Amino acid sequence: MLRSQAARIVCRFLTGLVLIAATTGPANAQGRGHPEGWGGGPLLGVPLRALSLTPDQQAQAMTLLSTARTTARPIVQQLHQAQNALADALLASPSADVSAQLTVINGLRSQLLQNRVQTMAQVLAILTPDQLAQAVQLKAQLSQLRTQMRQLLGPTPP
């Protein structure tokens, strides 16, 4: 009795994690129309707006990001379907072998990552050496600020 209750709790927990991942994870890869990158997050570790792009560079970056979002959109839809199939399989049978679904999900996530890396490389190619140096400096500053914030806030609870 206690064992089956624990199994149900674990199953509900895992299902919840899958559903959260389906709604908040790579789904953001389809973007929200922000020039910094998908989901408004910085594409290069720093917001592009902080690099003082020329109007021509801004247009090029917007074109690259738009193309990347268009490419990513069907992959994201497939990912949602695969994650829903995984959740359905776990709900139907918590002890089911879901390795095939996980392989599909990981493959789709890999495609999204490859798309993102390719886009980052294309955006980097339109930056001047000064802008690249500025991006490196800003990324280091942001990293240092995040470290300071973690130190001020203390360790995250388990």
C-alpha cells in the first residue's frame, strides 16, 4: 500500500516536471519577437541593443533572428508533441519504457541548439571587432554581477 502510494507520488511529480518543461523550456525557442534572442534572453550572453548596432547591422540581425525563429517553429511544435506523448505514456503506465520518446525529445532539442548556435555565429559575423570586444567585456561584467547576486542571496535551497 505504502509502496504504491509512493509510486503514484513519484509519477505525479515526474508528470508535473514534464508538463513544466513542455510549457517553459525549449518552447521559448520560437521567440517573442525580441531582437536580443529567443524568449527575450540575450542571444550572445549580452543584449544586442547594448552593442550599439548600426541600422544596417540591426536589420541584418533581425533578418537572421527571424529566419532562425521560422526554422525553429516546426521543431518546437514537434517537441511539444513529443513531450505530450511522453507525459501521456507516463500517465498511462508510470513504469513504461519511455526511452524512445526521450531519444526523440533529445534529438529535437539538439536541432534547436544547433539552430541557435548557427544563428549566434551569423550574428557574430556582422559585428565589428570593437563590438565583439564590447560583447566580451559586457558578458564578463554580467557574469560577475550574477556571481555577486548569488553571494548576496546565499545558496539556493534544495
